Amino acid sequence: MSEQLRWGFLGAGGISTVIAADFQLAGIKIQAVGTRHISGANAFADQFNVPNRHEGYEALVNDPEVDIIYISTVQPLHAEQALLAIAAGKHVLVEKPFALNARQAKQVRDAARAKGVFAMEAMWTRFLPSMDEIFKVINSGQIGEVRFVTADHSQYLPETFAPRLWKPELGGGALLDLGIYPVSFFARVLGSPSKVIAEATIANTGVDLMTSAVFQYANGAQAAMTTSMEIFGPINASVAGTLGRIDIDTSFYEHTSFTVYETDLSRESGVQKQVRRYEDKIEGRGMQYQALEVERCIHAGLTESPIMSLDETVSIMETMDEIREQTGVKYPGE
């Protein structure tokens, strides 16, 4: 393996172009791209000056000049293509959601561990400088013990604009595409829930238009989420503790700003006062930070990131499965 990791992009859709632009800002080397049809690979390679172009995914994963594969195809293919890359001895960064369900996520986790390669879900939010600052506040104890977390990720995505999200055969619906952000955020703050209660509004195609869920944790803490593709919500988040609160601005899952409040306990009822305002300023969308973490881990000899471990990814997918079980959303083949 070369000193600088050489990335191969499996898929060249919209998210790939956003990520490629951010990768280049950070000097991350995109060595190859593979798509179903060579025209897609050529267009992407021309745009980002990528030397190796492949028609078909097997050619990409077997490229000896590629060390790690970034997978950004439609959700039902994530696990299958991750397994293909792992079998070829490649490290993988798999676009969120990591798989369609927990069963598939476990298959990828187990295959990566057996092969001894690095694997991680591309939950890029976790690696943003703003999120790093938020968790410094939480872990410092400044807001006390966390007791309640809220998050919304609701966007207006009609079928005419985002037809993929309306198709169960493509892993559509609000929960899997948008709701993964609140669920993953809750997991980072509070761990795995002991109980989930969920309700959903189902589209005539069988996917969820809107899902709301309440999470209960063993220590008595709670969390509440909403996700929808038929309305624009606030797309914000809040972490409330016994000594204060963090309010995270729109869009909470992107590079954004936040405010920290402390509770003045000198008054019987308590009064909160603002003690910090964090204004985020970064280059690009912020997708590069996850890749920098991947490269840090691989150069350190790690096969998983402590910030986004494979066991946590599986646990998150188990929570997603439980929500879908309660709301009656199933995908073909399940």
C-alpha cells in the first residue's frame, strides 16, 4: 500500500460529486472510479481528474492501484458491494445507511473483520469540527447529565423531485434516508435505547412519508425524533442536561453553529443563560473529515474507527429495524 491512500469511487452519482470536491480540498487522492456504464465513469473522471476509469464494479475493486473503496450507490446495494470490495482485500467506506437492515450490516462487519480490512459507515456528521466541539461540551460535564435529546430531519421531497425515495425496491422512505441522522446522533449521545415507540404515515407506495419515535434509555434518559419527506421541518437538535442545554442550529447534521446554555441554580426554579456561541467556518460541505479519520485509522493500523465502530453501526441498524417493524415498513426480499 502506498503512503498516501488511493481511493476508488464505486458509483458516481450526486453525492459522489459533492464528496469528491471536498476530498480534493483536503488533498485526498481519488485514484479510480467505477460505474455500470463507462460513460458515467468518464464524466466523473474528467470532472475530478481521476486517472483510472472502470466499467463495472468488479474491475474497480480489483484495481491494484486502489487501496480503499467509497460506496455511494443506492441503499439496497450497499452491503452487496461492500462485500465485493472486502473480498478483493479493499478497505471500505460505505455511504449511510451502511446497509438495508441489521442482518446485512452484520454480514459486512463480520466479513471485514475476517479479512482484516478497515470498514466504516460514512456518517460524515460525526467527524465535523462542530460535532467535535459539541461532544467536548457534553463530555466536560458542563451541561450535567444528559436527560433529553431531540432532533428533526424533515425535508420536502415530492415524488417528482426525488423518485428514488418513493420506491421500496430502492430502500426509499424518510427513515432510512433522513431519519438515520437523528438515530445516529442519539446513539452517539446516549448509546443504544432500551425501548423505542414509533409511529409512521405510509405512502401509497409502501414507504414511510413521516416517522416519529420516542427512545427510552436504561438510565432514564429519553430522546424524540421526527423525520419526514412531505414537510420542511426545523432540521435542528437539542441536548438537555441537568445543568444546561446545547441548541444546534439548522441543519444540525451539517457543519453548523450551536449555543450553550447553563442553568442558574441560585434561583429555585432555575434560569438558563447563554454562555457560549459557536460559529462554524469550514471549507466545502465537510465531507472530507470522515475520509481524514479513515486515513488516520488505517495508517495507525486500526480496522475500525472508535468514533463510528462497526458494532455501533449494527446497533443503529437494529434500532432502525425496530422502528420499521413497529410502523410496518418492509423492503423487497426481507
